[in-house]
Amino acid sequence: MVSSNQVKAENSPHILVLGMGGTIAGLASNPTENPSSYKAGELGIETLLATIQEAIPGHLKLLAQQVANINSRDLCEDLLTLLGNLVMTSLENPAVQGIVITHGTDTIEEAGFFLSATCGKLAEKLGKRVVLTGAMLPANAPQADGPLNLIDALKWAATAPENCPGGVFAIFAGKVCLARDLAKRHTSALNAPLMDSPSSPVGLVNPSWMSRVRAIQKVSGDDLPIPQDLWPWVEILTSHAGARSETIEFLTNKGIQGLVLAGTGLGGFHQAWEEALKLAQDKGIALIKTTRTGAGKIEEESALGLTAGNLCAPRARIALQLALNAAKGDKYLTWQDFFARIAVLPEIG
Ligand code: SIN
């Protein structure tokens, strides 16, 4: 199990700031000429906070904890478990008013979806905000976006509970969204992680957006348990011209527990997969259908697999892992019941 450094107990009200690494903590060797050539996860969370010290409202007390300092493409499931457990226990701590997480943007959608599905209801009930943010440019780039994102995240996490709903959110480039909607859609745009998010309002936040958030929260189901040991093995397969059945047969024989199928268009997949997928499903392998197009809904039901609604493949994969894990410990509900609870939700309009 990955371990995080411990912080001293703090009993006075504060915002907890958890550092996970990413570009926001990255350094370029030649930031002026070539800011996109850099190493992620170089600066500690204390250093990131020190650089924005003057912009932090004086009444805000912050407590920083370095959970990891990685390039988020290397995010692993153990680390998600560690982060989820930490967020859950911190939310329950009356001294913690809100939580900010600095994270790499490459897999922030997985972390955001995971935290929403496992701690979202708790945050909502307690009226506390968990806010993820990061950056597209390294910390020493002349136009670095991290400092402003971090200031926005701190302010949003610290806004009085009577004014704003609790829950798990993300902030980039002056915009907020529900963290379950994060999806990185561009290699370099400053708003890449939420540019396609249906839950992003005009401006940072506004009252009509907040009432729509509350409406979505009303219909969303209970939190799912955080996997505490080995997560179910689930892979993503993309359908494409020349797709072959051998990939599916190989994974089926290796003991995979679930497959997320990023199909073409509306979620259809190559006919070469069909027989192998039927056999996989008969063997008890969970199948989820989504689309490789990057946007839009899959609604059509079929005998092979469940549809993932508007979840893109990386989020559908986390949803399936959490559903398989929850069903393992439940006498009455199946993984399909748990999947529907967290994956198929109405979109914020
Ligand atoms: C990462 O995901 O750690 C690197 C990329 C980024 O943060 O934008």
C-alpha cells in the first residue's frame, strides 16, 4: 500500500490541501522557450502554497499534506484507495472545512469520478466541498495557470456552506464543474480537463448553476465503498478497423473481470469481437459499452454489455471497478445495480 506523509493533528477550522503532483507541481528546464518540455511532480505542496501566499484570504487557515508527487499518467489504484480514505476521514473531521486536491490533469477524470462516487454523498451531507485542480503549464512557465487555479480552488472550498452545495468539484481556467464530468479533451488548452463538461456554468459559479447542481445531487445514489485491497481487473478496449478477437480471448483466459468497450460512433463494435465477447460474458466477465468518439451519450441497450450513458471510457472503467467491488460484499444487489447507481445520472442542463 502506498503511504502518505503524516500531518500534525489540527483542531482549529482549516482547509486541507492535498498534493498529488502533476504539471501544477512541474518544472520546465527552459520555461520561457519551451514550457511544454517539463517534468511533472517536482515541487511540494507547501512550495505551491507559498507562491500564492499573498493572495490567500487572511482568515483562511490551510493545512498541507503531500499524498504523492507523481506524473498522473502513473496513477495506480492503491493511490486512489489512499486518497479516497484520506478524503473520507478528513471530511468527517469537524475541523476540516473543505479539501483542495492538486492533481495531474492526465488522469484527473479518473480521480474525480472515483471521489465523486465514493465520497460525494458524504461531502454533500456535511456541506463540505472537495475541489480538484491542476495546471496545463508547469509552475515556472511565464504564463503558469496553476497559481490562479489553486487560488480559485481554495476560495471555492472555503465558501460558507450556506451559500454553496457540498460535493466533489473541479476548477480550471476560471470555471468549475462537477468532478464526475471531468474529461481531458485537449493536449494543451488551459481548460482541457473541463472544456466539454456539461456541468460547467458561465463564470466561476452562479445561483442558477448551484440550484441545478442541487437537483442532480438529489437524484444521485449513495456512495459506493472504496476498494481496500486488490481492485477488480478491468481493461479498456477500443474498437477500430481491423479489430481482432484474439485480444478479447487472451484477456478472458488471463482472468479479467470486466471490459469497457470504447466502440465506434454510438458504441457499436467490430463484428470480429462478437463471438469472443459472448463467450466472455457467459464466463461472467462484466461488459460496459461506451464510445471512442469522446462525447455524447450511448443509450441503446443490447444483449451484450451495459451502456455507460455519457461516461467516457476511463470514467466508465472506474465505475465498473467500484460496482464489481461493491457487489462482492452485497447479498442482494448485483454489479449492474451498483453501476446504474453511479454511472447513469441525468446531465446538468
Ligand atoms: C500529469 O497528469 O501529471 C501531467 C500532465 C498535467 O498535469 O497536465
